[in-house]
Amino acid sequence: MRLKTSLGIAIGTALGTMVAAKALRARRAIDLAGTTVAIVGGSRGLGLAMAREFAAAGAHVVLAARDEQELERAAADVEELGGSVTTIKCDILDRGQIERTISRIVHDRGGIDVLVNNAGIIQVGPFEHMTVADFEEAMATHFWGPLFTILAALPHMRGRGARRIVNISSIGGKIAVPHLLPYSASKFALTGLSEGLRSELAADGFAVTTVCPGLMRTGSTYNARFKGQHRQEFAWFHLSNAIPGVSMSAARAARRIVDACRHGDAEVILTPGAHLAVLANGISPATTARMLTLANRFLPRADENGDDRSHTGWQSVSKYVPSSMTRLADRATVENNELPDASRP
């Protein structure tokens, strides 16, 4: 009898907690209509998918990225769907450009309600081929860039109605993935920054959301950079991001992120595989480490010639990739503006 009573109390408490949490989340919700949403790294991939969702919710979207042609195509895409959008050319690696971009948005729009840090770079290959410059570029893109953007935007966001900051990290910012060390190290830094800011800025009415996607079909693998046996590296990476059920479409991911932003959620982990990986790592980090060590054995070895040159996915296609198995990921490349850029080496 006592067991039944204890079990009933536990279930009742759990259900009550869930109901209270749901009610609190509903109270935190904001209306995005009429807000100004700045997306840094918004001209393609997940950034463009989020721009569509924010615009569909009635927000005016400001897209910042370094490629003018990509920005023009992205703006046309959002406008074709009936959205309101402006674009600003900005290199996330240049703090001066970041500050001027924020100043221009504030001048043109009167302020910023939602700031999304999405700019990213992916370098794939064995640690033996990664240079200090690779780590520096990853940190500059994923940590210093978002930090400088937040520092520039915060004074203009205080007192606004929304006050939402969304930082796009990665499952690689919670669990270090082999052959992605510069990426993982810098995403770990962004995750720490984002989680710490949520606690410190809450008293000022801010809600900071940390997004940790797993595998997604954004089309970005073609613009990632590959080292060592680059064709083999591109093949496993692109195929992993193409499998339905394992990877998530950019559109679905964007809907989840925008909903989390609207409700001020602390964290969003996208894809069941990413959830499972985080859970497994929390329960037994040693087991997770052994699994990743095993996975690393199946990845391409370092290039025997010691060639540290970087190649894009477009430069790394082979008779194996693209193929019928990567059809969905290849389609996403066109849908999300991840086209080849002749100006890049």
C-alpha cells in the first residue's frame, strides 16, 4: 500500500511539474510580428531557413553575411515568400564590421529585438592536418564573432520588447566529434558563453537560447572544408548529413528554433540522435569516449603525403558522392542557397 501511495505521489508530482513548466513557457511567449530580427550568417543554409520562418511570423529580418551575391539571392527568396528583409555585407571575422553593422541596423530599424548568431565554418579532417590557423579561424567565427556581436547589440536591445538572443552551437559543442576538432573546440566555447549569458542577462529581461543541432540537411556540406584525404572525408560527412531519419531538414530545424526563441527556451537539441548522444554522454562519458574512439577507426587516415591544403565539398566530389543516397542533401544545397562560390579558393 505504501508503495502504491509513494508511486502515486511521484507520478502526481511529475505531472504537476510538467503542467507548471508548460504554463510558464506559454507565459514567456512573445509575438514576433513587427519585431526586428538580425541574423548573422543568414544568407544561406540554416540561417536562410530561419529567415523564412521569422519573416513568416511577421518579423522584419536583417541578414548579415560576407557575400553580396548570396545576400541578394537570400533577400529575393524571403521577399518571394512575402517577407520583409534587408541585407548588410559583414565579415564576422572583423570586429569593426560587426560594430558598424549593428549601428546601421539600429539606425535603420530603431533597435534590435532578436539577435541570432549563426555564422559558421566547418573544417573536416584528421587532427594531424589541422593547423593553428584552423583553430584560430574556428574560434574567431564561432566564439569571438558572436561575443563581439552580442557586446555591440546589447546596449541597443535593453528596454526592447523581445530581448531574445539565439546562439547556434552544435552537438559538437557538447560532445567532441573526431575529425572536427577546430569546430568542436570552438562550439564548446560558444555553448559555454551562451549558457553563462542566459543566467547573467535574465535579470534584465533577456532570454538566451542555445541551439545544438545534430545532423541536418542544410546543403552546407558542399561549402565545408576538407583536409587530408578530402574526397573520402567529404563522402562520409556528406552521407551522414543526408540520411532521412538520422538527419533533419533545415526547414524543420528552423521551425523548432524559431518556436524556442519565441518562448525563450534555454536550450534546443535537434534530432533524436543528438538527444541520445547527450543522454549517453551524461550517463557514461567513458562509454561515449570508447564509442567515438571506435568510430574514429573507420574514418579516413591522414594523407601520407602530409598535404594540409583545404578543399571545399565542391572540390571533393567523387564517383561515390553525390549519389542517389544523398539526394535529399543535394536538393537542400539548391533550396538553401549553398551554391559554389567561384571567388573562394
